[in-house]
Amino acid sequence: MVLGQIADGVGRGIGAVTDTLTSPFVDPTIRLGVTGLSRAGKTVFITALIANLMDRGRMPGLSAAARGSIRTAFLQPQPDDTLPRFEYESHLAALTGPTPHWPDSTRSISELRLSLRVQPQGMLGALSGIRTVHLDIVDYPGEWLLDLALLDTDYAAWSVEALRRAKERPAAAEYLALIEGTDATAALEEPTARRLADAYTAYLQAARAAGFSDCTPGRFLLPGDLAGSPVLTFAPLPKSGSPRGSLAREMARRFEAYKREVVKPFFRDHFSRIDRQVVLVDVLGAIHAGPAALEDLRRTMADILSAFRPGRNAWLTSLLLGKRVEKILFAATKADHLHHAQHGQLTAIAEALLREARDKADFAGAKTKAMALAALRATTEETRAHNGHQIDVVRGTLLDSGKQAAFYPGDLPDDPARLLAPARDGAQGWLDADYQVMRFAPAPVSLKPGEGPPHIRLDQAAEFLIGDRL
Ligand SMILES: Nc1nc2c(ncn2[C@@H]2O[C@H](COP(=O)(O)OP(=O)(O)OP(=O)(O)O)[C@@H](O)[C@H]2O)c(=O)[nH]1
Ligand SMILES: [Mg+2]
């Protein structure tokens, strides 16, 4: 029986090589995308997730960890040779070293492979023995997802929209003044193009720092090795005639080049391969920045999530060939700024933001969930007497002064509409309350063997994202 022999041979072969080789035949791989706008908490999330998957003492909410079926977890060389490696060791050393500090901002895409040795459950599991599941984690800026919308537009339409947004933001004054004095129909001069692109980038950076979310094109904030290249040397101009060789005509050409050479390759090479996705969002930061920032976040998150909607873009749909992301977790980060008594309210706001995106069109059966978490818990909780009543506060070390402080960020409403509605209506400030954010330094930790760094609900996030595959 030739067939039987081959089958047997394959079976033995697998038994012999699983320990050393990565075979797609036996080792399932989960490709987990982690995204969010800049400073949303991506690097801290990935670092803490890996550390807590390697040492699972604080992961009771991950059922495979709780029942002991994850035997070991170890880092391996990643499968993609051309992607930068996520610098896990240095980020972890920053967070948990003798003088804990937050890791530096990361400006590009990176990847890491964590392999888990898992004992499957049930009869079948006992028979099949321990298997390896590879978790390929890909960290990429959420700003890059926003660029998907550019594929549906041309330079003229994009300019109108970008300038409309700019006019609503104080940080754009200088750029708007610059284009006032620029003749878009004049012959292209590279220094002019450069000046415009630099001024536009400076505005985007200032807008981001002021709490605005939609600061596209994505590569302007995060240029990586494209900095200074012609694909990034364009900026929006008011509508005008654009004769051959003019500034406006060349800007339009570069805009198309940006779509072709920058946006499409990202979606083709990286986005299209993702199985599970987590979108991190600094909801508290936006609330603190005020109604305009929250409204901007709401719109931006709807745009970011729309990238996961099948049919959203014809080119992307044909690229995906029916493949879709199976699970999307939408997580409000830095929940350790709040006492747990207020976590429900934070989750409700995240849910409201997700629901709105989902209502427009569902994600074709992809499972979605919203939650509030802290990848690295930097505070402890306390209840204090204040003006005759008790308030729930968090305590931590302030990043700026290094002093200990107890902190109450303000009352989050039970009904998210109490924040989202005035934000949508263009309110100038919050009526009922003032929301504060303090920046805490990571707390020094002394970890017991088998324990990862402290977190809030990272185990539940992992259970949702990968629990079914372990
Ligand atoms: N208290 C607290 N702060 C956090 C947590 N996660 C992130 N932060 C804060 O948010 C900042 C940004 O976190 P990162 O993980 O670097 O965010 P990122 O999304 O990777 O940012 P970029 O690389 O700049 O895009 C950190 O420097 C911390 O100040 C958390 O779990 N708790
Ligand atoms: Mg980062």
C-alpha cells in the first residue's frame, strides 16, 4: 500500500521534526495585529502580553493558562526576515528594570514570534500530544490604517477635506498662512514643495500633541526611512488650475505615488495576513483633551475600524479574497488611571465607540469585543475621605516630579452619551466635570518566579484574542 506508507511516513516524520522545525503542516500560527494611534499604548501592551504569556502566574483569565495546558512559551526567530524585530527585551528592561521607565516611542512596524507548547484538551488532545502554536505579533501604527481612505480619493478631493479639517484646528494657522502666499499654478520648485510639506507635517505633529486623532497621511507623522523622499513631499492646496509642470500638478502626482508606493504595499504585505486584531485607544487621554478631541477620536476610530469591514474598499476586497480578521478587540488602555469602581464606565465608552463603527456595517461575522485594560499597572487603589465623603482614588509615582500622589480623574458618566453627545455637538468644554490625567511612572516591581508584570485584564484580552486556539 503505497498510499498508507506515505501517510505513515509523513506521520513519523512529523513526530520526529516538530521539536526543531516550523512546519505549517503541524504548527498552527496565529498572526495577531496590534495597532492604535501614536501613544495609545501598543509597545507596553505587546511587552506586557509577552511577559505574561511567558510567566503566566497573573493570567487566570486565560483559560489555557488557568488549566495548565500551556507548558512553556518561548521566543523564536520571526518568519519575516525583512520586518524589524519588536525589541521585547529592551522594552521589558525599561518597564521592569531597577529604575522603571516607559519605553521610547516606536515609529514603525515590527514583529515578534512567541511559540507556545500546548497540551490540547479532551480525548483527542491526550492522543495527539503536545503541540506548538506560534503567535506572530505585529505592531503597526493605527495611522497607517487611516490611509486606506486615501485610496478612494484623489488629490483635489483630499485637499478639500484636509484643509477643511485644518481650518478647525489652531495648530494649522501657520500652514494656512503659507498656502495663502503660494501660487499653486506656478512652476514646481522643489524648495517650495519641501517648505509646504514640512509646514504641513509640523501642523500634523502639533495637532496630534494637542490631542487630535486624525492626523493623516499616516507616514507624515511616522516617516521611517521614507523621510525626505518625494512620496512624502506633498501637502494639500486649495483648488486651482494645475497646468503641466505646476506645483499643484506635481503634488497630485506625488499623492498618487504615496498611495501606490506606500499605502498599498502595507495593506498587501502586512494587513492582509492578520488573523486577529487588537485596536488600542487612549480614551482617557481624549476625554482629558476635551470634547473636540473626543469627537475627533470617535470619527477616527470609526475610520480605523472600517478597514476591517469587508467591502469597504474594492481594491482591498479583491486582495483579501474573502479572508477576514476573525476577532477584533477594541481596548481602552491605561485603565489603571481609574479606580476599578469606574472601569465599567470606561468600558461603556469604548463599547459605544465600537458599536457605532459596527452599526455602519458589521464585520462579516468577525467577533468583536470592547474592554478597558491596563497593560502595565502603575498604580494602587485607595478610598479616601474628601469633603465629608469617600472617594475612590488611585495612587502612584508621578512621572514629572517622581513624587507619590493620590489621584481622582473625575466622574465618568454611566451613560457614554453624556460625553459623546456634547462632543458631537461641538461643545467647547465639559459641562459637568473636569477630567484630569496624570502621568504615572511604572512602579518598581519585584516579581515572584512564574509571575509576569502586574496588569488589569490583560488575561481577558488574551483569552478573547487567542484563547480558542490554545
Ligand atoms: N499608567 C499606564 N500608562 C500607560 C500604559 N500603557 C501605556 N501607558 C502610557 O502611554 C505611553 C505610550 O505607551 P506606548 O506603549 O509607548 O504607546 P505606543 O502606542 O507604542 O506609542 P508610539 O510608539 O509612540 O506609537 C507610555 O509612555 C505611558 O506613559 C499602562 O498600562 N498604564
Ligand atoms: Mg510604540
